[in-house]
Amino acid sequence: MVKATRLRTQRDTLWQQLAAGIPELVLHGHREQRLPNTLNIRVPHTTGPRVLELAPEIAASTGSACHDGHDTASPVIVAMGVAPSAALGAIRLTLGQYTTNADIERAAAALIRAYRAATSA
């Protein structure tokens, strides 16, 4: 229970920091009823794979599969009613028992920096 509470707090802190630094950031899933260690977001005006490419220090998933060099939208995100082109902006971040508050700070800064680089070109 304590671990779940800590992870939920860290997840929510990560969301708040990302939302403050990335305009129009979208949260996928229910605000409260979701796993305490998972944050699924959608970045606007670029793709999740592009953001992660520009933040190599971040280990995350886009939830998409790559076929012949083409990114495809996550079927789960699309099933939630998100257009396939918008779903390409999905990034899934997972926190673990060894995630520290400093890790959250570094991850948020790296992803915001990468997003800005991806959308400034």
C-alpha cells in the first residue's frame, strides 16, 4: 500500500511537470482509476517515437509497433477513440520501486527538452 501511494504521487508529479512544460499535453486514461505506476500521455504536433529519439536517456514505450520503418498507432489508444494520426503521439512511462523523486525531475526535464526540440524544427 505504501509503495502504491508513493508511485501514485510520483506519477502525478511527473504528469504535472510534463503538463506545465508541454502545452496541449493529453492524459490517456482515467484521472484516478488507473495503475499507480503508469502514465500514458500524448504529445501534440509530433510523435512519441520522435520525442523518445531526442531523449535517449529515457526508457519508455510509445505503445506502437514499428513495421518496415513505419510507426503505427497503438490499437489500444485508437480503441479509446483517439484518431490514429493523433495516437502516434502516445508515450507510456512506467515507474518502479527504485524510481526516485530525482528520477522524476530528470525525466520530466528530458522529455520537455526533447518535445521542444521536436516541435521547433
